[in-house]
Amino acid sequence: MGQFEVRQDTICNGWVNNWLVGNDKQVFESVPEAQEELNDHLNDLLLDSEYLEDEIPNGEEYRIYDLINSEYVA
């Protein structure tokens, strides 16, 4: 079982894991695995032509959280 989540800062709920696989929250085995998925996600957003230049996500609203130690690691 994985121990790392990618969490996103939300206006209403604070930092939450919005990443889903089916109906389950996505959990990663390692920080590099989680970071790679996050990087891929941000790259996909950058390629999306619907974003205005000042709205392009820069990753600051994402953090990687260690579920075992209950702390943010990246």
C-alpha cells in the first residue's frame, strides 16, 4: 500500500487529495512517483490552450503528503 498523496490547496476544504482512480483516492508508493505524476499533470495543464497566461498553474497549490508520518515532504 502506498503512503504518499498529492494534495491540492482548495478554497473551501484546505489541503485535500483530489486525485482519484475510479472512486478511490490515488496513493503513491514513493515521493518520486508522486512527483512524476504531479509534473505530468502540470505539463498537461500547460499544454491546455484554454488557460489564460496569468491563470497557468505553477504547482504552488500542490504538495506531497506522507500518510505514515503525517507531514508534507514536497
